[in-house]
Amino acid sequence: FEGNFRVLTVENAEKLTDEAQNALLKTLEEPPSKAVIVLVTPLFGALIPTVASRCRGVRFGLLPEDQVVAHLVAQGTDPTQATSLARLCRGALGIALSMQASPDDLARREEAVELFLDLPGRDLWGATDTAQRLEKLKVGGVESMIGLGTTVYRDLLVLCGGAPELICHDRHLARLQEQAGKLTSKQIMSLLKAFAEADEHRASNVNPKILLQRLCMRLAKGGA
């Protein structure tokens, strides 16, 4: 209260609706004197372009897995679960803590992993049904869903390379090994390319529902 500057922190800025972000826009354009406004978000792409363009991005590095595990264990988490959460969050402690505090969110993520694993080889209607089920799970926005799916297929590639100790989704090891046995490294790379292209389209503001449906169809067809 005695400093020269006032600081306003907006946590989870990615959860602001477009209307709320637009309402904030004028303040960002002409902030009060000696005021600093900090928007905190793990999903910078979720901010509307007019807001993002008026912010200076400051990225924080990810923590090593052992540090995330140690912090979760210190919070009372079972060591085995802490290791799984650390791998899932990929160094983002805040995400690990959120999953720890929200078992329902974690369960939805696990269900989404299974849905992604079931996609290769499905027909058009099956892919469309999977896209609808993924959308209903509401695992963050489409950016989060693309990121989650990418980690699933990255795990398949890691297994093809003979390094099961490096996978993120160790709870699904048997299912991952089953799917990895059906795909070549080249096919998995093609599937990962589909995720990368979907993320590019997302950044271009393609309709999320259409984007997710198209991604599922490409995964069902082997990335073609």
C-alpha cells in the first residue's frame, strides 16, 4: 500500500469470456497512471487477438519433473500419483496442483486419453462421435485438447523408440503399447503433424467445433 505503483493481477485470464476481455481492452489501452496489470494464463492463445496484442508476454520456464513430484508429495499426494501428475503437467506445477485438487477434471482427462487412443482406424461416423464426446468432456479449451492429444501420440512415438520410462500417460501403458504395436513411427509422425496443423488453424480462429471434428477425422484416417 505504500509503493509508488499499484498492481492488478488477473488469474486464469484464459477463462475470461470474449465480452469480459473486450471490457478490459480499454483499460489495457489506457491504463491508470503508475498501474501494472498482469494477466496470468497458461494458454496465451486463449486471449482474443486485440487483448494479446496489447500485452507484453513473459514466459516462465517449466520445472523439472523431480521438483514437481517433491512439491506434490510435500502437499500429501501419494508418490505414485505425484509422479503421474508430474508427467501429465510436463513441468507446469500449477496444472499439477489443479488436477490434484480436482479429481473430476483428472478423470475427464483420462477419458479423453482413451478416446484419442481409439481414433486410428475408426470410420467417419465413429470419428464424428469421438469429436462430440471430446467436446462434451470440456477439458479446457480446444488448445488444451490439442495439447493433450499431442502428448498421447508423442507417447506412442516414445514407445516405438523403446523408451517406456519417458511416457506421460503411464496409467494407460498397456493401451498405449497395444496401439503402438499397430502403428509405424512414420504413421505416428503423420498423426502428430495433424495435431500441429490443427494448432495452426486454432491460432487462425477456426471454429473450435469444426476444428476438433476435422482433427478426429484425420486421426481416424491415419493423419491423411
